Amino acid sequence: METQTNLTKNLTPDMFEPASHEDRNAEKIRRPSIKYWPDVWRRLKQNKLAMTGLIIIVLMILMSIVGPFINGFSYFEQNYNKINLHPNSTHWFGTDELGRDLFTRTWYGTRYSLIIGILAAVIDFTVGVLYGGISGIATRRVDAIMMRIAEIVYSIPYLLIVILLSVVFANEGSGTSLFVLILAMTLTDWVPMAILVRGQVLQLKESEYSLAAESLGASKGWILQKHIIPNTLGPILVNVTLTIPRAIFAEATLSFLGLGLQAPKSSLGSLASDGLAGLAVGNAYQIIIPAIFISLIMFAFNVLGDGLRDSLDPRLRK
């Protein structure tokens, strides 16, 4: 106590200096703590190209719902007095070889293309996450068997599957339907998702939190559900956004080859296939318009996927 008193007596005012403004704010919190997903959304909003893609997707979805009812023409309505009319004030996208309004049919085609792409992505996500998660968390023997099965399935060309299914259903009188297209594309397309999830699971099951949960008696299924899968959502969501345009383009290719939806239903690919004949007679708009819509959808999903990949990467977090 006496030593402390002597030290206090030896202190003089010139031994001190006022704290600067910078020193006062050194410990100040610059911005509030932001959780992971709000921070992902904040960084995604800063990516103008990704937000442009998101806006295009939202507009496409909305217009595919309300677009066919805007100009008052029916999807099936044929008028042989208005065959192959170029875009005008009445028929905004023109008419086809049967006099049907292309504005209405284009938005109906957009609806079917989006349904095919989104359903295919959802099925690939569900099957791929389940299969890849089980394969990654299981023993090496089970993992090896499951991966060999996946490789065999992925080696089968989906075009061959579409042709076989089309023949089978054609014999039953239903032809290539929406169900057949989605089934054919998803029978093999879930494999890349499964391989991605398996790789993430193999990496994360050796992490500290997974080992800690296992040491406390948690089952492998519980660890997979509560710890591993939530931490792999970033790469999975990016893969899903890139699966949708791939499915739409695959459907457009099949429809262009005549293996798509059967009339009177149509997608953007079948509209482009029908419009191909118009090139020879100067009706290029019949193929250009659906081709533009396909390109817009693919562009929007691809830039959104790139933006999500950057936003979900924790290494780029500031």
C-alpha cells in the first residue's frame, strides 16, 4: 500500500497526454455483426449482374403465369385468315403457320420450359443429396459400391433413354409427355449432384464439430442432417441454379429434334423447332423469338449461379 502511494506521488501532469480522436474510436464497432445468410443476401445485392439475372427470372416466372391472358388470344385458337403474320399491334409476336398467336404461345412455352427445368433441378437435388450424403457418410465398402453404381448410371446417354421412353409411351398412345421428359433427364442427371455432395461430406465428416458430435454419441445420420448437409448448402445451391438452365437447354434440344412435348402442348424448344420452317419463307421471327427467350433464361440462371457462388464463399466475406 505504501509503495503504491509513493508511485502516485511521483506522477506528474506532463507524464500524460490526451487521447487522440483515433484512439478513442479504436475499439468502436464499425458495423453490427451480420449472420451468414443475411450477409450472403447483402453481397448478392451488390452483384449487379446477378441481380439482373434474378430480376429476369422473376419477370419470366410472373409473365409465364399472366402473359397468356394479356392480349386475349387463346393458346389453341387457330385462324387461317391470319397465317404467318409478322409482329404487329394486334399480334405482338406475330402468328404461326396455323394462325395462332405467338405471344400467347411463347409465354405458355416459357411456362413449360421453366416447369421442366425447376422440377428436374428439384429431383436432382433430392436424389443427389440423399445418395451422395449416404455414400459419403457410409463405410468405404458401401461408398465404393454406391459410386460404381452411380458411374454405370451416368454412362447411359439420356438421349437414348428419351428415345426408349418415347417409344414405350408412344405404343400406349400418350407420346412424349412432360412426365417422360423429366423422367428421362433426371434418371442420370442426379449423379453430378451426388458426386458433389459426397465430396463435401467426405471432407466435412473429419471436421472438429463432426468428430465432437460423434464423440458425444450422435449417430451418423444425425451428424449428416444437422452438421454436414447445412454446411454444404453453398455449393449445392450453386449447382442447382446451374442445373435449371442445363435442363431447359436439354429439353429445347430434344424438342428441336422432335422428341419433346407433343402438340398441342409446346415448350420454347418446340416453338423454335416449329419456327425453323419459317426461315425459308422469310418468317425468321418464328424461330428468333423463342431462341431469345431460351437465351435470356439461360443467361439469367447462369449469372445468378455465378453470383451465388461468390456470395456463398466465406473466404470472400468482408
